[in-house]
Amino acid sequence: MPHDLPKAYDPTAIEDHWAEYWVRENLFAQPTPRQPVQSQGQDGQSPFTILLPPPNVTGRLHMGHMLNQTEMDILTRWRRMSGRRALWLPGTDHAGIATQMMVERQLVSEGTTRQQLGREAFVERVWAWRREYGGAILEQMKRLGASVDWQREYFTMDERLSVAVREAFVRLHEQGLIYRGAYIVNWCPRCQTAISDLEVVYDEHKGHLWEIRYPVLDALGRDSGEYVTVATTRPETMLGDVAVAIHPEDERYLHLHGRKLRLPLVGREIPIILDDWVSREFGTGAVKVTPAHDPNDFALGQRHNLPSINVMDETAHINAEGGPYAGLDRYVARKKIVADLEEQGLLAGIKDYTNNVGHCDRCKTVVEPRLSMQWFVKIQPLADKAIEAVEKGHIKFTPEQYAKTYFEWMRNIHDWCISRQLWWGHRIPAWHCADCRKVTVARQDPAACAHCGSQKIAQETDVLDTWFSSGQPSVA
């Protein structure tokens, strides 16, 4: 007689057994690239392939992972059951910032730091960590019965994929799509690296708006007795001010066109500049311009050929450009600056103010907009091709209205900062020459500068953003 079915489904009695069997028997394996593969199956259908968007090596699967992995599994099994050769290729990425943070925490608990270890020893320590802890997500996938080809598992730091990442970087550089330059980036003082917009989390913060008087100078460079008042939520950045901007048609300031101001506490003479970007309705209508510490100010500085003065170091402490405030943490400097302004009669007022403050998604430190030399990908030429693919119907959105959101993203996109000031990751294949100061980008490690032949070259210390690396294996 047949056994009665249990009243309730018990997954442990079924799923673990079959998941282990599927993996052990390699039921979902496909021929490797070294074996001849026909372009079509016996039924004339082309193969079906999905690359698993690599979850990072440090974590566990969450519900978002489960949703997209279930959808990919359904699509792959459907094609396989329809008679097509179906390959779902598994892999994980190396999670540059997250992995480095975890290993650094281990080192701190042991009473040491990565700086004390040195770069080479630290990277080896990360590899050891990855070998011990990095397989958690893949083990979860196996237990869930994901129908991937486990014989072809990939990791973004594997040798073959590392070659592909370098190839992609060099190709894009040769096409003029990768460049190096100084621009405002999201800087995490704790991780001491640039991070992407998507790695910045904003939340409301109750703070203050400080109104500061900037003395107007007369023709002889003396204080005229008149002031221009500006408002700021970050008074410590005033140490790097290079101008004050007003709208050219603002009647309150028509008599100040062409005049100069004295920067409080620092004493530097700075110009009043005219720009249509300035809102006459917001605040006092006068805006302090700090190109090294604000993206809008950076754009203003570019338009008016203004210098950029960076007043903070990598840890958000005031540097030598900050004069008497050098060495102070940004928030300690803020308190002292406000106190000094008040003492000199230059603090016009303090108002309660709520604004969105960006925090590093990894360590929750407040992010600092900071001028920094980085590597970038020119995105618009690539975005134009992506726009064209949708406009011509090669790619379709369901529901259709999401195409509007897509176009909005693609047409307002800005260049992608792909360099990170980390030790764990794909080191950028660029070498700086100590003699001619030019940069050599190469597929193979060069022995000399490609521009002047000097052997005094050193490889770029930055690594590539994990998301850049994870998107490149298809080049191999």
C-alpha cells in the first residue's frame, strides 16, 4: 500500500537530499569553453545562457537575492525542459570595501593594522579570509537547489577574470572612454576612499544654518564697513572659499559688481562673481564658493576659472591650508570657527535647519564631498548607445512606462568614478613616470615609460571599483 502523505510539507526531508544529489551528479553541467560547442541544439534552437549577477563574497543571501535568483532558475529550467542546452553560470564578486573592512576589523582585534602589515601581506590575509568565509552564499544557493553549473564557478579575482578586467580597462582607455582627473567625489573619511552615489545613504539631520559676514573691501583693500552675509551648514569649509557668488540682476548687490571681500579668519582676498545659477530668492542671495568641497561650487569654479583649495585630508581633519585650524577634526574645527567668528563680530546669526546628510553605507560615517584625483569612465557615449537600443525596440520594458524612467537616468547620467583607494581589488593597470610625469596604461606590466623610456615608473596604487570589475568577465 502507498504511504500516506504527511499532513504538512517538511522541506528538510526532501530538499537537502535532492539538492546534494543535483550537485554531486553535476546534473546542470554544460561543456566548458575548451570543448567544441555547436551553436544550435538538436532541435535547431540556440543555447540559453544566464550569468549570475554576482552577490558579494562577504554576506548572506537576502530576500532580494532570492527573488532574482528564483526568477533566473525558473527561466533556465524552462529552457532546459524545452530541450535547449541551458547554462546558468555562478559566481561571486570580491566586494572590495566590505571585505577589506571585515579583515581590518580582525586586525584591530589582534592589535595591528593593514598599514603595519603592508600591502602584500594584507592582500594575502584577505585571500585567507576569503578561503575560510567566502563560500557562505554559494552554499546557500546549493541548499536552495539553484540549477547552476557548479563546475564553472567564477570569482572576480580569479586569474582569467583578472585578465578580462585589465583588457576591458585598457580597451576603454584606448577608446578615450577612461580618463584621470580631479573632480568632486563622495569621500568616506573612515574607509579613506571614494565611494559611489549608490553607496551613500541619506537621512534627515537636525543641524544649523550659520550666517557669516564677509567684509567688503574698498579700492585700497581696506575694510569698507559694509558686509555681504552668506549662510552655510558647514562653516569649516569656509577656510577653502575662493569667491562669493551673486546673481547679476540682484538689485541688492549691483553696487558690489567687481568688488572684493576679505575671507573671515583667513584674511584672504576673494572676488565677488556673477552667475545666473545663484537663486535671488534663497537665503541672502549670496553664496560662498568652495570648489574643493561642494559639487555645485566645483562647477561654478570651472565656469569662472577659480582655484580649488582643499582644506581637509583623507581623514577629514583640517590640513595645512586651514592655517590655525590645521590638525583639527572637521567637527572640532567647526566649533572653534563658529566661536572665533562670534568673538570677531562676524557671526550674523544661527538658525535651526534640517537637511539630508549623506553617510557611508558600509561604516555609517558622514561622507565628505571632496576634490580628489580619480579615474573615470565617460558614460554619455555609452549611455547614448543604451538609449538607442530602447528607442529602436531592441530592448523593451514591461510595463512600458518604465522606459521613461530609464531615459531620464540615461540622459542625465554623469561620468563614473571607477577608482578606489583600497588594497583589495584589481589594481589599476597604469604606471606613473617620475621623469616625464605621464601615465602608461598597458595590458602587460611595462619595464619602462611608454612616453620617454624612463625606467622610473611606479604602478597606480588605486584599485578598480568592484562593480566595474564584476561587469567585465564577459570580455574573456
